[in-house]
Amino acid sequence: MAPKHSAQASELTPLVLDTPDVASGLTSACGRGDQGGLSPPRSPLRRAPAWQFWRTTSPPHRFYLLLLMSCIPFGGHFVKNGMSSLEQLMLDDPDFPITNTMYGALLSAVSVPGMFLPLLGGRLLDKSGHRSIRFFLVWICVGQAIFALGMQMKLYWLALFGRVFFGVGEGSVVVGARVFIASWFRNRELTFAMGVSVAMTNVSKMLAKATVAPIALYFGGYVQALWYGVVVCLASTVVGVLVCRYTLQLKRIVKSRVISEEALDPGLSWLKDYAEKKRRKHRWRKMNAHAKQISCENVQDFSRMFWIITLLHVNFVNVFHLFQNVSSSYLFQRYDYSIVKAGVVSSVSHLFVVFAPFIGLVIDQFGGRMFLIILAAILSILAYVFMIFTSVDPLVLILIFEDSRSGWVLSAPSSRSRALSVDDEDPVDNPAVLEARYLSSEEKVPSATARTGA
């Protein structure tokens, strides 16, 4: 009589049995209905052909995911930046004229909730993962629809409410997309991945400024261009749903195979790296089951460098967006450009930023991040000086702004900066788990655990 297998399968119990006689014995035991036996052996996880990039186990699948993840905030950026090309049409509308102050209020209404709510949205992303980003994507679609409806019905208060509603979700969508990217790209690939995200962001801004004015003139009013923004937001929502679906597939692979130390195909190097991170986290959780979770009180533990980088980021946002929000109207009023031409010329400032991934590759390989940040700041100063005190061709000013905007890729975290994966469980407040998550060197994990025990 064949001996029964233990019902208590440990973490090291192999799911793929290499010994033929053991595997056949296990299969026969399962065929006899032995309820104490292990599950039938499964074939090893093999990689899919490279041309099937949409499959989870295909080697280029991660870069396909990167493109999709970079498109998640596409609709939000499109709506925000399309407003500058519609400014003059709103100011000159005889049926529902608005003042410069009212237009400025519509712009700032998006940013006011963004000062605080992304903190709550980030916490929600940490707790519920990819599910919450779908909620925020639907939220911004509803907000833009309310804004378009308010302008169509000539109800300024409703339009202002729609902009605030839109701003509540837009910041969290941007945060969620960046967390998605940071969870799959690490070390020397991270700046490149963030560069791709920056490039897609600027493509959305460029298309917004170049296309919303022609749409408005073709259909006879800027309200139609606002509904055009709703359609783009819906497209971003579809992309977000696709990314969440692929993330769920990867989670199933991790739970069913990776945690149990099952071997993966050597060609799936990126999935192996992700698997190692999950295994370290799984081991640490087993040894530290009662560790304290992260809370908002941990903000006081953020380093001084974190706050310096945050202030630098805020400063760059103000410098770039101060001009970009009124660029089309500025060109229309000072240089007598047509509304369409003003929108197209102002969109040039986003054109060459599509090369941000290549800048990211150079930074990953050779460094020089601080040098390029300083260079971007100097170019920004020159652009404003030429704009105020000279009559330089506006295209030159736009190109100088574009060169300084290329420094945006430098806001991507360095190789020592990490973001929590949105499909992780609740984080824990312990240096050991942070080291286990984010350091690629396996030998550092035991040292962190030893320090914790001490």
C-alpha cells in the first residue's frame, strides 16, 4: 500500500516534480482519490513567444504594460491642457461671456483639491491597489461631463463644481499610474520608464492644444470641444481597466506559483525579479506577522531630502505651468495669431519632450541628474526674460521652454527611490521590510532582519 503524502505542504514543497517515478506515483495516488495527497504536478511556467506581447508570460509584455500604464493619465492631462486653447473662445463668447477672473477660477478649481486629496488617494491606492484607480478614472469622466454640461447650460456654478469634481480624482490617477510604473521598473530602468511616462504625458498635452480649437471651430462652439475631452477620458478609463486586468493575471501567477518557490523560465527575467521581491516579502511576513502597519504618523519620519525634492518639484510645476496655462491666449493677443495657429504653436513646447526616455537612458547610464536640473532652471529664466523684455520670435521662446521642460524626466526617482506596488498588501512600518522590498541584493535581507531582532 502506497504511503500517504502529508497534507501539510510547506513553503518549500515543490509544485513541479522533476523525478518521473515520484510524479507517476503522485498521479496514481491522486487517481485513487487519496484526499491526503498533493495536487497533480503542473508543467513549469514557460514564456510565450515574443510577438505575443499581450500575453503575461511574453518577454516584451512589461514594455507593452509600460505603454498602457503611461496612457492611464492621458485623459486627465488632455482635459487640463486643452483649456488654454479654448480660453479666447470662452472670453469672446457673446452668449455666455466669462471674464479673465472667471477663467482663472476654472483653471485653479482643478488644482485646489489636488493639494490635499492625492494624499488620501495614495493611501487608498496602497490599501485597495489597482481597484481604486478604476474608481478615480470613472470619477474624472463624471467631473469633465459635469463641467461640459454646466458650460452648455450656461451655469457657471455647475461648471465650477465640475472642475472641482474633476480635480478630486485627477491627482490620484497620476499618482496611481506612477506607482504602477515604479512597481515593475527598478534600478537602471526606472528613469527610462518614467521618461516614457513623461513622453506620453506631453503627447496628450500637445494633442490637446493642437486639436481642441479646430474641433470647437468645426462644430461651432467650445462646448463640443469639452465633450471631446469626455471621450478622451473614457478612452483612458478603458486603458486603465486593461492594465488592471493584466495586473490581476500577474497576481494569480505570483500566488499560485511564485510564493511556492516554483521555478520560472530563465527568459522571464523581469518576472523573476518581481518574484524574488514577492518571496522576500512573503518570508518576512511569516517571521513578522505582528508588525505595525504604516499610518499617516509616519510622515514625520520622511527625510529632509524628500522635502527638498518635493519643494523643487512644486517650483518646477509653477514655472512651467504659469506660462502653459495662458500660452495660446498670449500668442493670440500679442502676436495676432489665429486661435488655431496659437494652439498649434503653443503645442510645440511639448513636441520634443517625447525624447525624454532617451534622456532617462543617458541618466541611468552616466548620471548627471543635478547638472540637467540646474540647466533646465537656467533655460526657464532665459525664456521668461526674453518673453518680457524682448520681441524675440515666439517660436524661439517656445523651444527654450521645451528644452527646460525636458528636465521633467529628472523628477523621476533615482535608483535608490522606490514606490510601493499597487497590488501589494498593506505595507508595514519596519525598516526590514522596506529593505527586503526595495533592495535587489539578497544578502542585505538577513542583515535587516538581524537588526530588527536586535
